[in-house]
Amino acid sequence: MTQANFSKPFTQQEAIPEAGIERAVEIMKSGRLHRYNLTANEESEASCLEMEYAKWQGTNYCLACTSGGYAIQLALRVCGAKPGDKILANAYTLAPVPGAIHNVGAIPILVDIDENYHIDLEDLEAKAATSGSKFLLLSHMRGHIADMDKVVEICTTYGICLIEDCAHTMGAKWRGVRSGNFGMVAAFSTQTYKHMNSGEGGFLTTNDAEIAARAVISSGSYMLYGRHGAIPVEEVFQKVRLHSPNYSGRMDQMRAAMLRAQLPVLEENVYRWNSLYDTLHARLATMEGIIIPTRKQEEFYVGSSIQFRADVLPKEKISAFVDSCSARGVELKWFGDDQPKAFTSRYDSWKYIDDLPILPTTLRVLEKTLDMRVPLTFTTEDCKLITDIIKDEIERFAKS
Ligand SMILES: *Cc1c(COP(=O)(O)O)cnc(C)c1O
């Protein structure tokens, strides 16, 4: 039993590295904030970022854009999704995912998840076989990576184009291969709560030349696409440039400067996250009545958030449990709440989707799922205090 309360904010990110701040100030002083607003022979900050990220990610092409949600939407469009098309998607995800599908005018076919927050492979295969869908938008939600060998196999068998939403897996791997390198296109977010922070921002990566060219033009490059770095050769652009609508969503120089300064420390940050995560995980795992999802051996995760299920508590008690943790400074989000709050989401709250399916495992698993952010401003000691508080409160509520 600990009496202490926790007092650090769960929303506090680290400062932007000094080099990024300096560069951003220089850019502001120059007044040249637009990625194509360059002096003779000047290199675009956004273009350099794209080249550096492509190299880090291990892909041929990269486009920096306004947000992760934008990157997903653009990915769907450049892969050929049309209004009325069916898009398979795991039901445990965040609202920008069904939002991107809706934005394209397509129809989400939601797929159930399993006990460990992965897309349910049986349900995926069944729906791949019967729905006629030609796209799978797979969200590696909260960084839990499904068996990618099987996912890719199912997609290949049914001729399905795989698009990966890597908002929570920037830096994560499956069998040593970076998440985002399994499908046709991947989308990443650099919004404040993700693994790099530019306030808002995103990346689209691909190895397909024509898709890359279409994405660059559609992001709003006009005929200035030649000023990008991680792009295919001119002949590819010649083919698509007059057939790609401008869906204006460029990244600006300031954000690019902030991100360029963060990329060199991303790998180190991944290990810092995992060190905090592993402390939290080890202590939560010993508590009675708490279920922590099992990670697959092939997975290398980035522990920027942690999920667990308060199995001992009946659903009716979870809201009060969350409130009492909050009163002691520990901020948990409950994915099972009937009403979505803050960033939580349960698929059945997306009422704009027609014919919402009943996905029994998703509903059952999320019913008791609690989610906690792990900002890098926390220390190992912080993680110990946080888990002590959770332990006290869960024991108290389990008895009451
Ligand atoms: C944050 C997030 C997105 C969207 O990213 P934005 O940059 O906020 O648009 C998409 N998918 C998931 C799973 C996310 O968490």
C-alpha cells in the first residue's frame, strides 16, 4: 500500500532537440516556410527529411505530408480505392482510420480482433473470401503487430492490396523487418503523441514507383515534384502527372526541420520507451486480476503505451476505478466505455458506418481494456509509483 500520489502529466513530451529549434527559427526568419519556396540551389528541408526517412525506413520512396490520417487517405486513393469499394480494416483502431475510408467514399468491412489485440486471421480470411474487397487497411493498433507472414499470405491469396497504418509502430519490427515494409504502402504519423513530434504531420512510404509519383503529385506538388528527394525517375511522373488530382496536404519546412532533428535519436528513444514499458509490464504482470496481452516472439515493439485488462473488475466498476486512479494522478483510458471519451474509440460508436457488424471478441476484449501513455518524460521510478497506485486501487475495487 502506497500513500503517495503521482504528479507528472501523461501528456508531457520532451522538447524538440536544440538543432531543430535553431533550424526552425532560421526558417521563420527567412520567411521561406513553404517546401517549394527555395532560393537557387537551396535544398528543401522537407525533401531532405523524406530522403532521410526513406533511408531509415528502408523504402525507396517517401512523402512527408500534413498528418497520419491524410497519409492513410492518400494511400487508399493512390492504391486505387474508389467510392463504394470495400476496405477491410481491423475494428480495434483509432477514429482517423474509418474516417479516412469514409473520406474516400469507400465502405469499411470491419474485422474482429483476437485476445491479444491483433486482427483475427480467421475472420480476415473469411471476409477476404466473401466480401470481394481488394484492400486491407491494417492498423498496428497500439503497436501490437499481428502475424505478418499470415496476413501477407492471406492478402496474396485473395489479391488484396495491403496498406499499413504504422501510427504506433514507427521503429517496430516483425522478424527484423520494419513495420511498414509488408504492404504496398505504409502511413506514419508525426502528431505530438506518436514517436516523432511535429505537432501534426505524417509520412507515406512505398517501393512502388507509380504509386509514389501519384502520391507526390496528389499531395499538392503542382509541377514542382522534381524538388522532392525520395522519388522515382521523371518518366514515371510523365505517365501520371496529368491524371493525379491535387489533394493539397504538403508538409512545411518548419515541421520538417523539427523532424530532421528527431530522426537521429529515434532509435535511442525506442529503447528508452521499451525500458519504461518493460518496467511497467513486469510489475503489472505480477498483479492478480490483470491480463496483459501476449506479444509474439517475432515482434520487436515500441512501448510508447501499455494496455491491460482489469479482469477482476466487473464492467460497472471500471469507470470508478479509472476515476480513482486519476484522482491519484494516474491517467488511464478505458476503451470499453459506452461513450467514447478523449482518444478512446470503440468501433460501434462510429454511427456513420452503415450496418455495423457485431464483433464479439473486439467488444469483449475492449470491455475491460485500459490504456496508458508512456511519455519519455517519465522515469523508471515514476513507472514503479504508477504501478503501485494501480495495484492499490485494483485491490481496493476488487474487494469492494
Ligand atoms: C494518430 C493515429 C492516426 C492518425 O494520425 P494523425 O497524424 O493524428 O492524423 C491513425 N491511426 C492511428 C492508429 C493513430 O493512432
